[in-house]
Amino acid sequence: MNNWKEYTEYVKSFDDQSSRDLEEAEAVAELISIMIKRRKELGFTQKELAERLHVTDKAVSKWERGINFPDIALLEKVAAELQFSVIDLLGIENESQEQIVSSMTDLAKTEKELIAREIINRGWLTVILGIIVLAAEIYASRIFADNNLYGIPQSLTGGMSGVIGLIISNGIVSIWKGKKL
């Protein structure tokens, strides 16, 4: 393979999913290129664009590196700041109404999947941290018992178990709800 075109044809020959994935990656790269070019044409730094959009400059940097993307609700504001329509920004100006609806549906589906993944990840983090805190609470209770410190210290550590249980339960519910999205 001597060039990008040969490589893309090679990847597309694997299967339909590989072909769709590559086309999606190329579309994302084009969108990023449009955003960067337009931001620079307007003379905005990443920080200035971020301030106008009420996001961090790190968020804009992540968009431009393809690590993350603006929320779908923010697209209209991004387009306005870059003096584009959303349709122009997404590069779908030459598509039919059905294709535009399909593109926007795909975008909303991708956004929903990202949100669900984030909810699930935070749920797991909550469960893991809850278990760590529970282990620390059990250890502290054991130390109090070994040193004959009964009463208030034991009551406090025992009372914490209920709160820790709620924290772990919240994490489990978050995982469950995230999977249902």
C-alpha cells in the first residue's frame, strides 16, 4: 500500500462494518478539519472559542484532536460561533432530507451511547469506591474493638455502613440504568 486511497480500499474490502467505520472516521476527520480551519479563519484561539461557548479550552482541544465531540445540544452554538449552519458544519448540505434525518439520528444515537457509557463508568467507580470505604470502615471498627473503644466510635462506624450501602446501591442503579439507555 503506497497511499491513503489504497489503504482505505484495503480496509473497506474486509466487510461492511469496516467500511462503515472507516467512512465514519473520515467524516469525523473532515468535521474536525472544518472546525479548526474556520476557527483559525475567524482568528479565535481555542481558549477564545471555549469562552464563547462556555466550555473549557481543554474541551475544544479534545474536539479538535478527535478525542471527544461537542454535545449534540451544543452543536447549534458551535456552528453559530463558527458562522456556519449546523448542516454546513456537519457537511451534510448536499444530502436529501432523509439523509439529513438519518445523519442526525446517527449523531443522537452516538451521543446517547456515549452518555450511557459515562453513566455506567461512573456507576462502577461509585461501587468500587464504596467497597473501598466499606473495607476501611470495617477495619476501623475492628481497631476500635481491639482497643476497647466502644460507644460513640463503634456507633459512628456502624452508622456509616448504612450510608456506604446507599452509595454502593446508587452505583449499582447507575450501572443498571446506563445499560437500559
